[in-house]
Amino acid sequence: MCEMSDIARAIIDCIKNGGKILIFGCGGLASESNHFAAELVGKYLHDRKALPAISLTSNEAIITAISNDFGFQFVFGRQIEALGKKGDLAIGMSTSGKSMSVLVGLDRALDLGLKTIDWPREGSNTPGIQENQIKLMHKVCEEVEKEFI
């Protein structure tokens, strides 16, 4: 499992090498994907340059078109195919680790030569896992932001 410092370092290295961060998840973690991208593009605590991050959960037309035409399991993989390039970092967020669309997205990213992070899951139940994931996201954002202030 990835540690906070490993995740932050992967994001920092990706951005410093000209890559972007592609973030995605289902259910509550779809919202957290948007939240995570917003913290990177906007700011977490400090004014600094905008960092290149995209949430793949924020375009309803793309999500529903892919779901309708190909099946929901391909909703992130197709977007990664369209937007990702070698040197980018794909972060898949799931509470259970079994979300097919997230797994397919991570697999597609690997196929295309992107680095991947399967967002860590710690806790004994869904709310606890999600609370820990949000705390981890904030700690990662803090570490990343320090590098770009």
C-alpha cells in the first residue's frame, strides 16, 4: 500500500516532469475526485501556481455517453485513452477496491504507460474508510503544495 509521502512524491515528480494528474472514483469518491482536483488546480492552503489535475468524474455528458455506448465499466478507461499520455499519473479512488470502472481505468492507464495509484483504503467500514481517504488527500495536498509555493 502507498504511504502518504510516496503518493505526494509521485504527484510532485509527475508535475515537475510535465505530466498531469487524472483522478477518478465512483459514488462519494467521484465527489472526492472533484475535490482533489480542485485542491491541486486551485489551492489547498497557499497561493501558488495552478497544478495540472483533471477529475474524470466531472463531465456528465462524457460519462453518460460512454456508459450508454460502451458500458459503465469503461467510463474512466475511455477518458484516460483520450486525455492521458505517458508521464501522466492516474489516481483511482475506491472504497472497496472492487469498483470495475476504477479497475478498468487503472488497467487502461498502465496499458498506455501512465503511472498509477490505487488510492489506499484503511478502516473497518465504508464511512471510516472514506473519512481516512479524505484525511489522506488533505495530507497529500499539503505536501504537494509545499513543493510549489
